[in-house]
Amino acid sequence: MSRIVVLRWGHRPQRDARLTTHVALSARALGANGIILSDIEDNRIKETIEEVTRNWGGPFFLEMGTPWRKAVENWKENGGIVVHLTAYGENIETSNVLKRIKAAKKGVLILAGSQKVPKEFYSEHVSDFNVAIGNQPHSECASLAVFLDRFLEGRSLARSFENARMEIIPQKSGKKILKRDESRH
Amino acid sequence: MSRIVVLRWGHRPQRDARLTTHVALSARALGANGIILSDIEDNRIKETIEEVTRNWGGPFFLEMGTPWRKAVENWKENGGIVVHLTAYGENIETSNVLKRIKAAKKGVLILAGSQKVPKEFYSEHVSDFNVAIGNQPHSECASLAVFLDRFLEGRSLARSFENARMEIIPQKSGKKILKRDESRH
């Protein structure tokens, strides 16, 4: 399967801590290989995500501090394409944009910004595709989730994670968690 | 189409302002009729959502302060079913839970909580269905988005909103907004 990485732009440690954590958890749960927190470092986010991966399995990486431009350049040099999620882009439901992205059969770097992303994000020099999960004011967390679910055709929701200490056993009602013997790790 | 309302439980005005706003925006963008902020009032959220609906169209309502138990009882008395989104529930991808929810052909109240929802949420007295958008730690915003997208089979992303002052014209690159003559409103 093609490599999928999320680039989270515009994180402000105080204000965005919870939202960025939600974006990272969604990236992991819905099938991305990792997330880049661009242009900034935030060890609280790193610790949270590492703890989740330690308990619930991986692989899933978090990279911090890389300038967004550098991350995009690296990605393109390695043959990948860049998909910017924005309400201004081509509608994933009414256009053929998802079909074109799939047809590229390349690794995808997903730019998940906020309202005030650099103007360049919208240009074809940066983003090969600007994709709208509906052309309405929205949430980058929700957009990312729906994009991954559609791009991977739901497969990621059925996936097992490696080296998980804890695993949920789905229930019609109530909660059930399987805890593995930690000595095996 | 059946009525769909989101019940947001556990909102704390300072800590959750942005996340709850994202949940509400996602509910609106992905096809819910409205959102109930249960057990608490928060006028900042109300103003934000009202401004979005004024500018980008509706209908979409926000109700605040109703005790969650009352909201659930009212919903059931009116013949609706309750769907609780939780990582502990039946997996939307690997089980037939979505098919069963659709087969009910009833209005759906979606409980979008946080990690510490009341234990009763998991019981059959409250939730007719406990649904996991993957059995992994996750985001209620992401879960809500994927649930609505699957439940409505993507139709909401193509929908037009009524009385919108602003409308995005989807673009392959760049931004384009159509502003309507406000005197018509």
C-alpha cells in the first residue's frame, strides 16, 4: 500500500494542543503511517502520541520541527504527491478528484492546515490536488478522517496494530479491553 | 430523509471550546440537522455556530443546556434511535451495525462524547447502538465525520445550504468565494 503521511501545519502549543492530538490520533486510527508537525516542536504532543502507540500499537511516527517547505520538497523528490485538504478545493463527492489521486498510485502527503495556511498551499507548485470534504467551513480533523476513510476504502478501520499492549474487543454494549502480558515486549 | 441530531456531551467551556466548535461544524457540514450541547450553556459556541449559519447557510440549530438524559428520553419518545460513537462499540467496517441502523429507518441521535462519558451511555437503556469508527483511540470529531459520511453515503457533501450569504466555488487551485447581495436577506 502507498505511503501516507499527514503534515500538520500551524500548530500553536497552547491553543491547539487538543486539536492537534485529535488530528494525530485520527491519522493513526484511519491508516496514515505518521504525522509531521511542521515548523514547530511540542514535546507534549510527542509524548501523548508515543504513549498511544506504546499501548495500542503501531507503527506510527511523529516528526517535529521540519519546515513545511522542506517536508513538501523531500516528499516530491521521493516521487510522492501532495494533497491539500481545504474547503476551497475540488469537492470529493461531486468531482473526480479522488479517482485522479488514486490513479496516480503514489505516496500521499496530506496537508492538514487551519484557516490561515500560507497562500502557496493552494498553488500547484505545492499541492498537486486541493480537495474539499464538502465546500463548507469545517474541521481539519473531520476532513482528514473522511479523506482517509474514502482513500483507503475503509480498510484501515479493520486493521490490526503491531505490538499492542491493549486491544479493544468490540461489544454491542459495555467495554472490553484485552491486556497483553507486558513481559513479552 | 431521517432527522439526525448530534448530542455533544462533556463540553467544558475553556478547555473544549475549539474541539466542540469543530464537532459542531462537522455536524453541519456532513449533514446533521443540529447539535445539542448537553448539560451546559456556552454562548461563545452559540455565537460561532450562528455566525457560520448566517454566512454559509442552514438550516442548522444549536440547543444548549438540556440534560443529556432528558434529550435522550425526548428523542426516544418521538420514535428515534440513539447511536453512541465509541471505540468500544461494534466496528462500522467489520460488523453489520451500519446496515442495522439504516434498516431501522428512524431519526438518529448521535452521542458524541469524550473519554469519560457516563457508563450508562454504553448500556442498551440509553444507546440502541454502540458504534466504533475503528476500535482505536480516536477523536469524536473524526468519528462523527466518518459516521455521517457513511450513514448518508456521502450525499451531504454535495448538498446546498439555504440562505447562504457566501458560497465557495470549488477550484483546482486557489480560492473563490461567491458573495451574495445581502439586501435580499
